[in-house]
Amino acid sequence: MNKTIKILVLNNEIEANLIDGLLKERDIPHLIRSYHDSAYDGLWQFHTGWGQLDAPEEFKDEILKIFNEMTWEQEPLD
């Protein structure tokens, strides 16, 4: 996989699993990282989000489009 950048912050594990499945179906390379830290029992996840999705920059627009369609009730991300 090429160099990755942070594409978006995920709010919870369900959202992470949904976007992960959609991106795998489309063969879009990505990495999902949880912010959970067992030393703090997930304390930082309440303030920073559940985790983040990283991917090569050339897939950013496509990933954001898929994410916005998945979360249609929220305002679209830029």
C-alpha cells in the first residue's frame, strides 16, 4: 500500500465495521485504527472519536463519497 493519510475520524465500532466492509467490497486499500488504549480503558475515545480511517490520498474523494452515502442523515464531509 502506498503512503497513507488520515481520511476521516470514525465515531464508533459499528461505523468502522460498515465502512470497512464497503471499502473491501470495492477493493479500496485502507487501514482502520482504533484510538482505544487499554492503559486508559478507552478514556480518550470519548474525546477524540472511536478511531480513524487511513488510506492512500488518491482514494480520499471516493472514500468520503462512500462514507457520506453510508451516513446520509448527517451533513456531508468535505
